[in-house]
Amino acid sequence: MDKNNMNETLNVLETRRSVRGFDPERMPSDELIEQVVRAGEYAPTGRGMQSPRIVVVTNKAVRDKLSQLNAEVMGVESDPFYGAPVIILVLADRARPTYIYDGSLVMGNLMNAAHAVGLGSCWIHRAHEVFDSVEGKLLLASWGIEGDYEGIGHVALGYALKEPAEAKPRKDDYTIWVK
């Protein structure tokens, strides 16, 4: 990797922010979504076993159903996905001892890639609860997903309504060097 690409990668990592307001009418192209998903597929996994599964939801009715289920877990009536038109769900196979870490790395790659291609994203929790419910398990079955999968997270994806705020300064004791 040349120095310019490395600097660009580091810039993406340092400038990505969670977006909590999306334009619900502006759907990203399939090409952009595929670029984001490909980055998720290349996240490191324990022993290279690729325990996660990625589900891309662009169907509005399904997206709205996921929003409703997530809001019920959260105990609110508002949209926990902040209006994002695309939801990328990350599941991971509980049979793998590293499944939570594997799925979390996929989530990070998805969000960083979204920023790199000009999209906003936000990690939305409660996927575990949603997909442990009867309705969640029925959704998984309807998508052809069998096995003992746990919901790791949802990535709300789309075009931000406004630029996210600057990063807060990093805390002084974030890193400890032992030489």
C-alpha cells in the first residue's frame, strides 16, 4: 500500500462519525451498497471461519418491520434507524467461539466503508433481542437463514441530512505504552 492510500485509510478511520439523521427518500445505489458490503465480507474473523452473515434490507416494508421490532425492544415509538433507507443486519453463528468479535469487526468495516464511499451510518443495537424473538426467528427463516445465529447489530445506512459533528478529543489515558 502506498503512503497516499495509507493516509487516506487513516483519514477515513479518524473522520467517520455516527449519523443520526438520514434522508429517507434518497436511496444509495446498489453499487455503493455492494462496496460497503464487500468491505464487511473482508473483515477479519477467528481462524478465518467467516461466522457472520450479512443481510441487506432495502425493501421498505421489511425495513419498517425491523424498525418496529427494534423500537418495541427499546420501548419507544420513534424510528430507531433515524430514517435510514437501508439496514444492514449482521448475524453471527453462535457455534463459533469468536462469533461476537467476528460480527463486531464486520460492523466496523461496514461503517468505515460507508464513510469512505460518502454514505452515513450508525450502529444500532438490539439485534440480539430482535432475532431471539419469535418474530425475529420467523424473519430469519423467511430469508433462508437456518442455524443458531445471534443478531450482532444493525447498520443504519444512507445519506446524512447534515454533516456530523467533529470528533471529540481523545481522552488522555486512552492508550498506555509499556516499553
